[in-house]
Amino acid sequence: MQSLESESTRRAVTLTDAAIAKVHELVRAEDDPSLLLRIGVRPGGCSGSSYELYFDTQVSPGDIVENFREGVRVVIDPESLEHVRGSTLDYGSDPMYTGFAIDNPNVAGACGCSSSTD
């Protein structure tokens, strides 16, 4: 997994080159450069919490916005930030799965679905 951001860069989350490219492609397909990728953690899923990834145009007070190359912007609400800080968002494909995956060093346990954490 190759990451654009250096180890010395202090970010809440890191996006790999593949994730940046895919988010950029999806934003271009929507033809709306104001879109931000929102990363959230909500109750639910098979391990207690689940990740949410969706496009948003709103930034609420307290949200963290991070800018990446290609105009990609990520927004994280304060409640989710404590759960995803230090995570890496990747995009890839193999015979079993194509899509985004979050590698979160803060998670004690997770389900094999890659969208649920405990």
C-alpha cells in the first residue's frame, strides 16, 4: 500500500494514492467539485460500530477538513475522529473485494467485512 503522505505529516487520516485517485474519479463523475468525502463511525454492524463513507457538501462546526492532492477533501466529525485518527484509507481490488478499506490501528477487533469494528 503506497501512501502519498509522508510519515512526518500529521493528519487525522491518510489516503493512499489509489484512494485519492478513486475519490477524485468519483467527484469528477458527479461534476461537483464542492464534494467532500465524509468518513464517519456509527453504532451498528456485526462488531459494534461501522464505518460510513459518503460524499457531503456541508461542513459542520467542529468538523475536521483535510486537503489532499487532486483537490480531494476529507471531512470527519469530532465523534468519529477519536475512532479513526491514525487510520489509512485505501482503494483496491482483488478476486474477493473491490472498494475502499480502512486500516485502523486503534481497533482491537474487527469483522472480515472491513466495514465493522469494535
